[in-house]
Amino acid sequence: MANTSSAKKATRASARRAEVNKNRTSRIRTHVRKVEEAIVAGVKADAVAALAVATPEVMRGAQKGIMHKNAASRKVSRLTLRVRAMQG
């Protein structure tokens, strides 16, 4: 258990950051899942719209340190390829 006041403050700050990061991660997963569901459903218009919303969310996560920037770019790239490969 933290004994010094600075250690106690660091524990509180860490808990606050963890909560914020948890919410951001959840948002990213939700938007990516919506794109993947649209791809599976085969509705290209919905997939394109969902991708347009998901892309900035994923990149913002990389910017905020939730995920690595290369991992974010890779995820967006692969989703984009899957959406482009859809018929009609």
C-alpha cells in the first residue's frame, strides 16, 4: 500500500487514467465491430459509413496512447481493404 502522499496521489491518478483508457478502448472496439458486422452483412454502404466513423476513433486511440500507431494503421488498412473488396 502507498505510504507517501505522492504515491497515494499517483495511485489516484493512475485509476483515473485507467478509467478513461478503458472507455476509449471500448469506443474503438465498438466502432471496429460495427464495420466488421456491416462487412459480414454484405451492405457496402453501411460498411463505408461505419469505416468513416471508425477510422478517426482508431487513429485517435493511437494518438492518445491506447494502441500503437502502427497497430492502428494496420487495423484501418485491413478494414479498408475488406470494405473495398465488397461487391456493390
